[in-house]
Amino acid sequence: MINLEESLKREVLRTNRGGAYHCTTVVDCNTRKYHGLLVMPVPQLDGDNHVILSSLDETVIQHEAEFNMGLHQYANNQFSPNGHKYIRQFEVEEVPSTLYRVGGVILSKEKIFTAYENRILIKYTLVDAHSPTILRFKPFMAFRNVNNLTKENGTVNKNFSEIDNGIKTCMYAGYPELHMQFSKPCKFVFQPDWYRDIEYVKELERGFPFKEDLYVPGYFELPIRKGESVYFSAGDFPIDPANMKKCYEDEIATRTPRNNFYNCLKNSAQQFYFRPKENDAYLLAGYPWFKVRARDLFISLPGCTLSIDDPVRFEKIMATAMPVLREFMSKGSEDSVIKEIDLPDVLLWVIWAIQQYAKNQGLEKCADFYEAFVSEIIAYILSNKHPLLKLDTNGLLIADGKYKAITWMNSTSEGKPIVPRTGYIVEFNSLWYNALRFVAELKKLREDAPAIQQLTDLSDKVGKSFVETFVNGYGYLFDYVDGSFVDWSVRPNMLFAVALDYSPLDKTQKRAVLNIVTKELLTPKGIRSLSPKSEGYRPYYVGSQQERDLSYHQGTVWPWLLGFYLEAYLRIYQMSGISFVERMLIGLEEEMNTHCIGSISELFDGNPPFQSRGAVSFAMNVSNILRVLKLLESYNL
């Protein structure tokens, strides 16, 4: 903990169901503009999150001597006030818990983010002290969009009002008031000041502005006795101080301890749950900057619900999404919450997600819930009404990605896709074949002979065309085929033709594809987006925004693809593949103690040491590793 080269690389994330969160490093030194004690949506301003309370510096005072336990980074790699040197222990199994020792004083700090309120609760316990002790708390406030930085200005509202055991204040018009309270009476000293040029090293690495001024309105002081616990609350509405202890304990009682790989991922999956309105349910694509994205939502849905034994959550999210999808299919309408719903493979991933529900809950229950809906999707695609997806005469789906990024490899430069995948796209048509076969299975329960015949005939046609179009003489699949042009790049998208329940490939072709992926794309952290032997390989996701965009899908490693790779491996090797799959998961189990503790980052560099990059916690990664763990469980029964 006192080695900042190690501790500043490790981050802690806690969220609620409304999209708000607390995120910082394990030593409470913010290294990103997205970090903060209380970061929350402010819908009346925009659709983004906002850093309200950036941090809270604690100071122990004994015999008028002050020991500040805060930590901020300033220019020239200078840190102040160096509070990390007092840290003796850090635990994070239930809640982030830090133990400080200052001479004869031992103070513990535990943090929890409430599940259904925009509120951070911190519990301070004076474990030991030999003299009268006072605690001082200095709040660093930002009141800004997570994508911006604030600077000292004369427009800040310095007014505050006293409330029960604390104050409420609001820096700028349009924001909600911040209520800062303690569980016991305290003294607030109004001493407004700006702390200037605090630096965020992660933003510097990403080529963004990285210096910020934070406003401190003053400080709180209160005495604390040996063995006493004091609670602090920061939220967008007040809390009864007498209820803080119960609120804290009730929140802890609902948490699953992060004491193994599965439980870490389960907790992480639940952090993506998003409920902006009472009856709605979604999955966020990741933290700290992603919103609800359609493709991510449906790829993540089975792992984040079914794989942690929560089919009801799956049904709630589908119940929220189905009207939106129907609106899109009937009117072409986009949605204010589920972004990118018009992308051509989204409906195919919807059917795949429902297929996972069928395997988990049974084909009959799935048919009762979703057979009519998936039939609507198939009919919509067959009618050629999708603006970005067309059915060709050979049965394959064709999409135009020359000028618009339409696949998951969606990075752009100057508005144009860096990887312009277009024409017949391999995973689109793998999903299409799988969807036709799966819906035919649902139709058998309804004894709908004409529909079964139509779907079977079409899937046979698609399977034959798929092999003719994508299988090349070197044992792998073309990534996309556009007219006479074929893309020879070795990319991971051919994996889906092996991993999905229904495949147009025979056993020999499946093994050949898996062997190529194993030799050229497999790493301990996931699957490379491009082979090192292919032209344009860029393994390091570093530098300016433009440089990172150019690398985003040109060799970087994606853990969510490892989920499909391991699923494909088990399909081919069955029981004999279990030990290999378990060994591969070790590379990601190590991530539970690094980077974002208990979660998996968005992507990794393509070359050793496979440094984590991007968002600190990514839903598709977490969900697909959970699916593999669930799959292993079925093999080990």
C-alpha cells in the first residue's frame, strides 16, 4: 500500500442501481477524472455522470499535532499530504476497509455505496488511542461532468446551510444539493479555498487534459473515543443521522463476500445493473464511462443473470428491451436509453441471449415467453426492412460497413471505420445460421410444420453458402467477404462459427479454426483482435486518442472473446478439455487482485506483460467468463 507504483495501479469500484458510483485507487488517491467518492447522474443537466464529491481528507489530531491521511498528486510527481504512509492494512472482501496507524492511534475506515440511493457511507472506528482524539474532515468538491475538469472560478456558490449533524451546499445552479452529515454532532468551520493543479496521471497517459482545481468549503471536526464508530454520509438528499448505522449494516447484509473468483465476478456483474426508473431494468456496458449499448447489453445479459442464478433479472431486462426492439422493427425508432439499437447484429444477439435462457430454464418455458418475439425478429430480417442488414439470394446476410462502423470492431478515425468490415461478415452469418436453427427448435414445440420447413430449408441454404463463402484453403475463415474481395486477416470473429450451438462447419473445419485461434490469437488474458502475423498489428493501446483508436481492434486482447473460445474448446474436446479451460482461467483470476479489484478491465495489450487498458470494469468480459464457469460446473457434476 505504501508503494505508490503498485497501489496507484489498483482501483476499487462500487456502484448503485441508478448508475451512480464510487471509484478511486486503493490508497484513495484519484488518478482519473472519473474518480470520486460520489459520482452520479444529473438528468436535468445531461445524460452523463457528474463528480459531485471528489474526495474527503481525514486528519487525526492529538495534543494539537495534526496527521493528515489524505493523498493527492501534484506536478513533478509530488504527492501531498502523503497519508498513504500511515496505512497498515487494506481489505476488500466485503467493503473497502483501510486500517491506519498514527503513533498510538489506530483508525479503521470502511466504505459502502448504497444500492438504491446516490449515497456514500463511510464508517470510522477508533480502534486504539492513548489520548483524546479529534477527527477533521475536509471535503474536496467538483460538481462537474465526468468528461470535463474544473478550474478555479468566481461563479462558484459558496453558500451552505446547516442540517442535522452537517451541511448542504451546491456549487452551481442546476445541480442537486450535496448533503454531508455525520452520525454525531460536529463542528463545521467555513474556510473556503481552492486546491490547485491536482493531477490525474491516467488522463495524462491517455493524452487528455489532466490538471484540476477542486473547491474545499471548509472542514468538519468532531471528537472520537477509543472503540467508538462514527458514520459519514454524502448524498443528494439528507439522511436521519440516527439511521446511519442501521443503513450501513443493512447494506452490508445484502453483499456477497468477494472471497473467490466466482463471487468477485458475481459482484461485478451485479454492479452493471441499471434501473433509472422503477419498472425498467438494463445493463450498463461498463464503468466508468460506458452507458447502455444494445450489442453489449445482449452479449452480457446471459452471463450477468443466468450464470449467477438470477433468471428473474434476465426476464425483467428482456421485458424492458422487447417493446423498444419492437418499436425499432415497426417504426425504425431509436431509444433514449438503449443506444445503437439499429446496428445490424443486435437482433441476432437478442436471439442468442434468448437461446441461453432456453438452455438454462428449458425450451418450453422459453417458448412460452419468447417464441413469438424471436419469430417477429426472423420475419423482420427476412422482409429486408432492416436499414443496415439485407438478406442475399444465397441466404447469407450482407451489411454495408464501408463508411459506418457496424460491428463490435467499431473504432473510427475522422468518422470512418478503422476496420471497415463490410459485405458478408463472418460472425453475423454464424449468428444467423444459429438463430434459424434455434427458432426452428422452438417451432417444433408448437408443431408449426410450415414454419419448421421454411426455417430448416433456409438454414440448410445458409450453411452451404457459409462454407462456400468463408472457408479458405488454410484452415480458417475469412473475416469478411465483399464481392470479389476477401479479408485474409486472422481475426477472432470466426470463433463464433465454432462456439455457437448450431454451426455450419463440420468437425474437421471446427478443429482447424480453433487451432488457428489457439496458435495466433490466444493469450493468458483473452483473445487478440488481430494476429501478430497479419498486416497492421498494433498490440499496445497507448498514446493519444487517435493512436489508441488505431490500436483498438488491431491486436489488443479482449477477455469476452475468451469466453467463446473456451466454450468452443469444450464443444470439441468435451471432458478432456476441462483441465485446459481451468488453466486458462487462472490468467483472469489473477486480475481479481490487480487493476480494478474484483473485476475485469475492458481490454489488454496484445504483447506481454498484457497490461490492462480502457474501462476499469467491462460487462461483456465479466459476463462471458461467468458463462464459462457455469459451463464448467455442468461438466463437473
